[in-house]
Amino acid sequence: MDRTFDRSSLGAFLRTRRTALQPEDVGLRRGQRRRAAGLRREEVAELCTMSADYFARLERGDGPQPSEQMVAAIARGLRLTPDERDHLFLLAGYRSTRRDLRSQHVSPGLMRVMDGLTGTTAQIMGPLGETLLQTPSAVSLLGDQTNYTGNARSATYRWFTDPADRERYLAEDHDTHSRTNVALLRSAVTRDGPDSDAADLADELRRTNEEFAVLWERHEVGLRFSDTKRFVHPQVGRLDIYCQLLLEPDQGQSLLIFTATPGTDSHEKLALLTVLGTDQFAADID
């Protein structure tokens, strides 16, 4: 790997991207006493999950070379476009960026929508069912799905390999979920080709999971998950939830927003999970 690290240019690029962002772009209130152009370093550091001192050193051009994972976090925090993200990796000295880090970069458009969904149960998914970002209430509903690595990042892979993943869904819906997961992965393989991540994932599951292999031989396509999902939560029990999908076609990412019909038992339970998720999120920050 070519590790040419351009500290000066990296610092200048970070500074211009930070000052170009406005509080409203990332879901923050402007406030009456704000004088700085764009975001403060402390605000960007929090968005990137790093210390303000470390980000300031990078901006000044006297910081250490950030890791690839840190560069990916900065790209997301600054809401960079894919071209800007690639430029940032080059400035940081990474001529060949790991494919998984590129795929984790969230579309700036979806990030802007996500910033406005405070208190909403929502998450952003990648093209193979990778959970890229969750609101606190989505973590309460589905568990933290962002820390998986390797094939386990894919919801389809976990569905066929991790029994705990199925426990969140009503048992009588499992067969339909299995068939739909396989059909969607088959469509992804056809779309992306035999040398794609989708094809590698399908090959792995065909070798290691009998249920998947049997369903794969059906060659089913065109199946879709129902807009209404029936969950079984370990704390609050069953919830019938409507799932609205917003698609970002250029990057194959989607935003899922979970809601329940007002006045129903599921609505009350989802509201409770939202409160629990927000409280836990605040405790983690403290």
C-alpha cells in the first residue's frame, strides 16, 4: 500500500469541508451566539467519534496519519460525497482503500434525512443488507447491527447462520423471510455479476447452509418483504410495524423508517422503545 500522507493538504481539505457545513446540515441548532463559519471543531469531532484535540491536529497538519477506519469515520461525519471520500483517502495516504470501508460510506442525501429523524426508529442499509447507521430507537427494536464484520455484516447471511437473528421475528413468518432473502440475493448476483460481493456471499451460503442451498435451487425472483413486519421483542413482546423505504439508487443504499398505527398496542410499545433508546444513548454519551 502506498502510504504517501499529505498532512498539509489533508488539513486544508478538512478545514474547508468543516466550514462549508452548516449546523442545519447535520441536524444541529444554530443558536444565537454562533459566530464561527460552518461547524465548530468540537461538533465535527463528535460527529466523527473522535476527540476534538485529534481533529484539530489533523486540521493544523501536525497530527499522525489516521487509520483507514478513522478516515472512513471522518468522511461520514463530514457528509462527504463519494468523490470527496476517495479524495480524503488519497490525502491520508491510502491509494487502495479497503472495499468494505468504501461500502460503509453513507450517502450524504440519506445522512441529511437521517439527521432530521431524531426520536424516529430508522436505519440505513447497504446493498447486501449491511446496517450502516441506526437511530437509538432502532437499536432498541433490533439490537445494534452496526458492529458485525465480514459476511456477518449482511442481514441475509445472519438470517441463515445466526438463530438469534430470527428470534426478533414472528415464527410463522420465518419461511417467507427465508425465501425473500434468497430471492433478493439472487437478484443482486444477477445485477452485479459472478465476481461480485453478492456472488461470493451466495457461494458461501450454498456451501455451508442446507436451507439456503435448497431455496437457491428454486430460482425464485421478484419476492419482496412485506411493508408490515411482525416483530417479537424480548422486552415488550409482539409489535406490528409498518416499514417505509427510501432508496438511494446511485449507491444501492436504503433508509428504513419504522412506524406503528397510532392508538394501537404496537404504537405504545414502539414509543416505549424510543424512550428507552434515547435514554441509553444519552447515558452512553455521558
